[in-house]
Amino acid sequence: MYLFPSSSDECFLEFTDFVLEGTALAIETAITVQECKCLCLKGEAKYGEACQSFEYYYDSNTCLVNKQNRFSTPEHFNFVPSSQPRSYFEHKCATR
């Protein structure tokens, strides 16, 4: 199990080892978790749709920007323990 300091803040709530399957709007590589947060905040302008959440893979610095969240597609929100550190981030400041 990997222990990273929480990256939760006023607009994003982190869930370690959770994924939201099948809702990716975009995949961004070679970026930090902070850069991924910025992309999510600018989602509508960059991707044409609002970002509701994202998944971040710490070992590969990969960000999956999602057009859905755990409330809009609860059947796709799953806890998947892994040896590779990853987290789901809920965009709390987005409208639901």
C-alpha cells in the first residue's frame, strides 16, 4: 500500500484506489496531479464538456478526465485495490 499525502482541497475530494470506469473524456500524460486539477477546472473550454471528476495514476503521471462522477454513474464507481498508486478525484465545485 502506498501512502501519499492527501491531495484533497476545497474543490477536489480524493478517494484512494477508487476508479470510475468508462467515463473518460480525455487522457493526459506526463502531468502532475495539480496540472490535472487545472485541466479539470478548464474542462469545458479544453474538451467541450465539463469535467466532473478525474482519476490520477501516480506512477505513470497519467490523468483520466471524466465527464461523469460517482453520483451520476454510481454503477461505474468501484474500489479496486492495486499495487500501483492511483486515486479518483471528485470535482466538488462542479455542478451536479
